[in-house]
Amino acid sequence: MKPLLSRALGPSALVATVATIVLGLFVTPPDVVQGELARLLYVHPAVAWVALYLSLGTATVASALYLWPRTRSMVADRVAEAAMEVSVVFVALTLVTGSIWGRPAWGVWWVWDARLTSTAVLGILTLGYLALRRANDDPLVRARRSAVLALVSAANVPIVHFSVLWWKTLHQGATVFTENRDITVHGSMAWTLLLSFIAFSLDFGWLVRARYRIATSLSTNFDRELDVALATRRTEDAS
Amino acid sequence: MIRLALFIARKELRIEWRSRVLVWQVLPFSVMAMVIAGLAIGPDESTGRRLAPGLMYLIITLVALQVIGRSHAADDARDTAVSVAMLGIDGGANYLGKVFALFAHLVVVTSALVTVDAVVFHLRFEEVLRGIPFIALSLAAIASAGVLYAALTRGSASLLPVLALPALAPVVMAGERTLTAIFHGGVVSRWVVLLAVITAVYGALGVLLYGAVEES
Amino acid sequence: MSLASLHDAVVTAQSFPLLTGVTATFEAGQLYSITGPNGAGKTSLLRLLAGLVPLARGSGTVLGRDLLSPQRREIRRHVGWLGHEGPFYDELTVRENLAFAARVSNIDSHGIDAVIATVGLSSRADLRAKHLSAGQRRRIGMAWLLLRRAELWLLDEPYASLDGSARSLFDDIVAQATVAGSCVVVTSHDALGAKVPVNSLALRGGSL
């Protein structure tokens, strides 16, 4: 069962993604108000979902599992690292697609929109996580410190969200979905939107698994290197 | 735990007082940063008054990074790291002790900053006085977050701002909004709640997790 | 009674093996001297026994705590450690340093003046540690060992920067601890002037 599911992940991610592209670009109609630009509906919300909920959620749970002594294992550490790396990519995509979508309405590439701003702050937090991982050589130190940072960053998500929201609402309540720019979603559009969520979630799963495998093979390499180093050092002493 | 934390805080304050780094290095820097900010925005008085809260919080944050960076300086000294690690100090108490000490250091530095800010940007005395409880609350938030980030980035000082700045962004927003509201009118209650929540969340995480960070 | 035992213990720095497989048992009431050239792994062995570094391979227990489990971090609280470093904080006085260490370790601080006198620092008790010589700083470490009274003592190059009288004082302290039932593990280049029988363990290339 498990290998079958595992083997099906890649192909199903590919099929779902291709189907989303075809439906999103060619089958669904353009929006009455936004025209062709509305096709970002099949990319941006799903990418943001993966970036802000799925990947950060995965990384947080894995980090908590690592810190809890009973469930501590390097598997949890590798999953957290993989999910956080994928998160950085998806946060960047969220910002870029949000910016492209907002540009015609705003007239500029960047505004201090509440969601845009808080996403950017979260993006820097996730970059900080990756930076911290690279600053520590010892695998145990790295695992423990980065797990703590992941939990702290997770606690920051609502704090950043509300602070930016309140900071902004003193001026205007704008987000990507303002009232006059609301898209009426129905029929093929609704199905394609749903499919896009499934497709990007599967892509996320596939990427995390690929990254996890790289981490595992690096650690296997490490074991092999240690075998060689042990043998070398023992023969040096014998001579 | 609190008594042990206070004992540790006293140790930290004593070491800092004897080394005089805060007085002779951080304090002059913070005052000069405020003056430089005044020079950078030009001589127009109304601009200065409008920007004073934001500038002050910007500089508080930058100076706080320096003070936060020092919160583990004594522990990282050549001989100290291993011998103190061998004591196996209770993580929660050690965290709180360092937070208390960092808070005290921040209060000293910020007092000078606020005074200079008020003088060079012509703020009214009673306005500044009303702002003090809010500034103190934001310093508590900075201290409770700062010790945790300093511990996480021990051994790689240039990483501290990368991790701490995005996390301190809500404190800057809350602080600037509160002071602006006091000076020019507006709502402060939700920002007070936010600052209290930040202090409490970091405080709880710090007491729980500081030991795990230090262990490494 | 065995206080610590190691089986085929491997300790690494990156992928370099500092210890290549150490098997040893350390008994209560015994003095162990670990000798070997530079880089043989003497300090790594002490750090492993103190629970400061993890095991990469093999197994071991120290003071009833498994080196492979999260309990490893508790070990440091129960051993007496004398490293190359002397005192805890340079800006604190001799007395303040000992009071600090005692307070955070939950150890009665009444004996502080007595141990300061024993190690010959009475006249300097209120001097900041940074104003002391290297040998005097190590005496603070010795005072802490006396106050600590641990079951397991781990001493890294204890003779370094000690003069003749300090060495003799040190030998007395170690002898008393051993007789009182502690297990003392010492790394040293020099032969110990021990006043009790010594179990010598020669470390070469990371193994015994």
C-alpha cells in the first residue's frame, strides 16, 4: 500500500498540475471584470495555501515532534527542513503572483497591503530558518535550534497577521480581494480552483519527498565517510 | 524559579556594570543614532514631530539588537562557556534572569533615547510622559523575544538581526502606532493587547524551550 | 561499583572520528589517569563522560544515565569538572564566582570561605577573577571541585600552569576524593604525583 501511494505521488502531481494548466488557461472563461488576469485565481490562492498553511504547518508539526523527547528523530528534523525549504519557494511565488495580480489595480508592483506585507515578513522568517540551519555544523545542535526557531516562527504567524492588519486598517482595508474586484466563481471556474489546490498540494508533497531523500542520502554518505575515516585512523595507529 | 531568575539577573547586571560597555559604547551610539536620524530627515520641524515616534522605534530596535547581542557576551567569553555549561543551570530560570537583565539594560538605553528624541523633535513633556508605560511594555516584548533569539544565534552574531528583525516588526508597528496615537489621537488598546501577547508568548516559549537551545 | 562504562564509543567532529571505539569501565573510589600524545582524544573522552558531546556510535552509561538518551544532558549537573578554563566569570570575584556556581547548582554555600582557604586564595577572595594569574584561576576551579563533592570527577590537564605547591595541594585533594569514594578521571601529559594507586589508561589515535 505504502510504496504504491508513494509511487503514485509523482505521476498524480504531474497529471493534476497539467490538468490545472489546461483548464485554467483554455477551458475556463475570462472574468467579466478582470478578464484574462482572473486566471491567476488558479495559481495564487493555491500557492498561498501551500506556502502559509501546508508547508509551515508541516514544518511546525515536525519540529514539535523533534523537540518532544519521545518522538525525537532525525526523520522529523529532515521533514521540517524539507517543508521549510519548499515554503520559501512558495512564499516567493505567492508574493510574485500577488504582485502581478495587484499591479493593474494598484498601478505599482508593491503596496503596503496587509496580506502582502505579512506574507513578506513571514518569508523573511522562513529565510531566517534556512540561514540558521546553515550556521550550525553539528547535526544535533542544528536540529534542536532550528526546531525551536520553527515553533517560535509559528507563534509569530498570528502576531504578524494581526499587527499588519491593524497597522493597515487605519488607512484602508484593501487586500487582493476587494469588493469591487470580487470574482464570481461558478461552474468550471470552481472546479478548476479546487483542482489547483489539489495540484499544488501534490506538488508540495512531491518536492518535500524529493528534498527529504536528498537529506537522507547525505546522511548515508556521512555514515560511509565515517566508516572510511574510522578505518583510516585505526590503521594509522597500528603503523 | 523566579528567585533563581532574580539571582541570575543580578549576576548579569553586576557583570555589565563592571565592564561598563553599556555606558561607554551602547549609550553614546544610541544618542548619536537619534541625532543622525534628525539630520537625515532635514530641518523641517513639523516633519520631525510627525516622524519622531517611528524614528524612535527604529532606533530602539537597532540599539536593542546591540544590547541583545550582549546578553550572552559574558557567557561566551574564552573560558566561561564550558564551565558554565557544566553547571547545568535550569533553562527557564536562566532565560527569565536574562530577560530581566536585558529589560533593565534596555530601560537605561531607551531613557536616554527618549530624552534626546523629545528634545530634538520638540515633543511635549506630558505627551512623552504618557507614552512611557507603552514604551516600557514594548521593551518587555523586545527583551522576552531578544534573549531567545540571542541564544539561537550564539556563535554567529551576524545572524541575530536576520532572525530578530522580522520578529520585532510587530513591536515596531505597535510602538509607533501607540505613540502616534498619543501624540496625534487614535486607538491604543489593541496595540497594548498585542504587545502583552507578544511578551507572554515569547515568555512562555522561552521558559519552555531555552533549556533545549542551551543544551546544544 | 561502576559509575561509568563505555562500549566501543565513537565521537566525531564533522566526519572525523575523535574517539575511534573506546571500551572502558570507571569504578567508584578509583583514580584513572588517561595518557597519550596530543590529539589522541583525551579531552574528547572527558567531554563524552561529562555528557557534553553525543555518541556517534557505540553505547555507554554515566552515573546511571544512558549516553544515547536525552538524559545525557543531566549528567553535567552531577560531575565535578575542571577544564582548561578556571573560573566562571572574569568580572566576578573569587567569592562571587563560587557563590554563583553554588546557588545555581543548589549546593550549600556555607563552605565557600573554607574551600577558598584550602586552595590558598583567602587574601584574594574579593579580587575579580580577571586580575588573577593562570595558576590562581585554576585554584578557583579546584575550590569549586571541593565545594561540589561530586561522585565523578573529570579533570582535564589539571597540572597545567600549576606550580609545585599547587600540584602537591592538588594531589592531596584528589587522594582525599578517591578515598572518600569518588571516581576521579584525569588526563595528563605528565606522570601524576598521586598519593593513591593509579589506573593508567593509554589513549592512542582515539582508542585505548
